[in-house]
Amino acid sequence: MMERESSDEEENDLENLIPQNDRSNDVVKSPNHRHSSAFQIDFNTGLSGASRIFNDKRYLLAIFLPTLILILYLTIDLKKLFQTHIPAIKDLGGSDSGSSRMRESELQALYLLKQQEFELFKMWNYTALLNKSDLNSVDNSSNFVNSSSVNHNGVLLLEDLKSRVFSQISLNKRIQGVLLSSHENEGFGGLDENYTDASLASWNRRGKVDQRLSERRTIEWKPRANKYLLAICVSGQMSNHLICLEKHMFFAALLDRVLVIPSAKVDYEFNRVLDIDHINKCLGRKVVVTFEEFAEVKKKNLNVDKFMCYFSLPQPCFVDDEHVKKLKGLGLSLSKIEAVWKENVKKPNQRTVQDVLAKFSLDDDVIAIGDVFFADVERDWVMQPGGPIAHKCKTLIEPSRLILLTAQRFIQTFLGKDFIALHFRRHGFLKFCNAKQPSCFYPVPQAAECINRVVERSNTPVIYLSTDAAESETGLLQSLVIWNGKTVPLVQRPTRNSAEKWDALLYRHGLDGDSQVDAMLDKTICALSSVFIGSSGSTFTEDILRLRKAWESASLCDEYLCQGELPNFIAEEDD
């Protein structure tokens, strides 16, 4: 088809190249003229006719131009010819799109290099700050969990450095891609590929901490018949009481006794937030009973045969007269309250299993040893993930099934699989933290900068916010938490709405609106997060960390808020 079209064009060109008036003049001058082709040459006309033909430029053009066009058509790729010359013309004109693209790429790469320089300076300042901070210090006021959290500081710092270096490698790869993008037709492939170095491909910035639960050091809890230890917890709020309760379980296991959970009349309603039966199922025997079950067994003989105090100061058993009055109101008759040694809650001594057995191993049916929240017995053993007692579950003290399911439904509704949980303790924390050395109360802008770093490292752009802060503080924090130029949403649990079904289980079982249930729900959501940021010095945070370790959800990115940093401003103490 192409050949036919080309032939037709040649014939049209031929007709146009031989004007009609030339043909008519020839007829007039030659009476004996015969109709002949324009390509025919009459040799009989002699040399004079031939000379006239070859001297006439129009005849030459008519003969040679079609031949030349035919030769060019057969020997040259016109499409390639024009493609080759067009860029050259543009180059001469100074409007080449390739040059413009290259200049744009260079400017973008320069911007990214400036950004990389800024991040490298931040890394340098970060290492300088770490050199100044004492990350191995342990807060004695909450040494139940805090000392275990510093065991992984070396690993956490190494992973944090890896994360920052990985970020810069990724940025450098991006800069290379920008610079090479203008040469995409020159053999530079793979510009959009991820960095696939073998040493980096297997590294996970949100890797889980291997808790080595199978290597736990444990003790068997096999209570003697009708031997009880009455748990008494009075220090602080619910989180402190849960820690106190777990330590009581360790003492009960050492002393071969059944642990009696405190009555709701003198303590929190543990049965609303904990599954008491879960503990017995995990051990396969009856190791804990509610106070009501205990009272039913003892009936009229409701006595505490020995009231021996682990702590002697500031008052025996760390129990005041008001609490003693409440215990007696349960129908309990109490023996004399006396301390077995000199022990101060502000400066507890490190004790061993042998110390405990020597002082508290008695044959009396019912004993009490008072509040043991501050007790420092076999710290590494007690604080290990999963606890010190042999059992077949992940942990003994955990949220009730209803709270766990509600937390899962909330996550499915609002957060999804990957999210950061932030415990942002503020109420009453300013004075508490400033009394410590160093302080743990950070200005909101500094806190936001620390949170932004964790968001960048973990690559998780949604945060669950558990806080007691005022709206003025959370509003400012929300405006300052930014990732990739976008505000990161701080999600809080909304007030009850009948149109939302995530909390229906709590509502149906009469657990909605309970402040302790809400607190445990917050803990559970935080414990299930991909990454957790806690408040140093808060037992609420420590209990979350305990659950994360036991549930094996602890991440290498977990940390305390602004860990290793000092507040950039600290108010003076009041008189």
C-alpha cells in the first residue's frame, strides 16, 4: 500500500513538472509530430535538438528529480532522519526539554542534600546528648519494672541508630534517583527500585523484642490446703495495686499459700477488670480466691492469725488506721500488727528468697504482710517477662476477656493493625517530675519533636493517645505532631454513641462508665500497639510495658517519651 501511494505521488509530481503550454508549443513547431512520451528522444532530430533539451533546465529537472526522490526513498529512513535533526535544532535554539529537566533535577537534589545535612546534624546532636545522659539509672520508686526496661538500652540505642542511618541511605538513594531521572534513556535503570542490599533487606525498623519466654526462671505454685495469704494493697492507684498484687502472688508461691484477692469494700473491684479464674486456669489448680470465697470457707472463723509487716516505716505494713478499720468492717479479727525487720518504703533493701522464707514461713492458717508494692525481692526474677511463676499462659494478671475484645474492636474500628500508642501523663505530673532528678515533665513542643522522631523511625502515621492532659495541651500537641508534611492524627476514645458498636460488650455487661474499666481498656489498647511511647515514672506505663513483654508485642521502637533527653526548660521549685 505504501509503495502504491508513493508511485501515485511520483506521477502527480511528474505531471506538475511538465507544463501543458510546453507540450502545445512542440506540436505547433513540428507539423509531423507524433504523440510520444516525454521520455522518448528522437535521434533523427539531430544534435541541435539534443543540445536544446539538455540545455533546458526544466527538462533536466523533469528527468533527474523523480529519480533522486526514488533513490532517497529507498535508501534513507526519513523518520529517523527527522528525529535525529529535531533535537539538534532545539539545542541551537536553547529550548531543549532535556536541559530543563536536568536543571530541575539538580535543584531538587540540592534541596534533598540540604535536608540530609540537617538530619545528619540531628543525628550528631542526638549522640552528643546520649553521652551526657545516664541511661543506666533506675527509678527506685517504680523499680518493679523500670530496671528491666533499661536492660535493653544498648539494643534500643543501636536499633535507633540503625533506623536513622537507614533513613539517610533511603534519602541518598532518592537523591541518586532524582539526579539520574534526566538520563532515563541513557541506560540508567532501576531508579524507582527499593534499596535491596542484603544487609538491609532483612532489617525491620519495628522488629519485635525476643523475650525468650521459654528461658524464664520459674517457681512452682502449689498451695497447702487451707493456708492463705491475705493481699493488702494501699499505695497509689490501680496500676500500683496490680503490681502489688503480682508481688503478693510471688510471696504466696514462695510460702505455698492460696492468695486472697482484696474485697471491693477495701480496694478496687478487681473482678471488673481482671479475670480471676484465668489465673487458676493458667496453673491448673486453685491458687487465688476472692475475699467472698475465702469468707465462705472460713465462715465464723474469719481471722488473720499473723499480721507480720514487710515494711516498718513510715508505719507498720504501710497500712494506716483507716484501712485497718475497713478490714475489721469485713468481719476480720486481726492479730497484733508488727514488723519482722526494719524496712523503709523510701529506701527498700534488696532481699532474697531465703530472707523471705526465714521471716514469713509459718504454719498459721491465715497471714498478712501488708502492702508490698515497694518490696525489692529477687528483682530480675520477679520482673522477667511472664513473671516468676510457672504457668501455661503468657501472663497471669491481664485484662478480662470483655475488655480485651472491646480493645480489639476499637482498634479494628479506628486504628488498624499498625499504630503508635502514646501514654501522655500530665495531671499532677509537673510537681512529681520536677521533684525527681532528672525531671520527666517535658514542654509540649519538645514532646512533639520526640514523638515525631518515633513516628519517622517506625513509619506509622497514626497515634492512639491515652492521656489525662487538658484539651489546651492535647490541642497544641496535635498541631505539632507532623510526618511527611502532614499532621498525624491523635486518636482518643470517643464518648459512648449507640450508633457505634465497638463498646457494646461493656455496655451489655454494665461495665461502661467505670473509670477503672476505662483505664484498663486504655492499657489494653496500648499493649496491642505496634509501637509504644510511655511516660517515665508512671506505673500506668510500667504496667503496659509488662503486658507488652508478656504478650510479646514489645517493639524495638518502644521508649519513654523523650528518652535520654532533659526537659529544655524546668520551673523553679515552690517555697
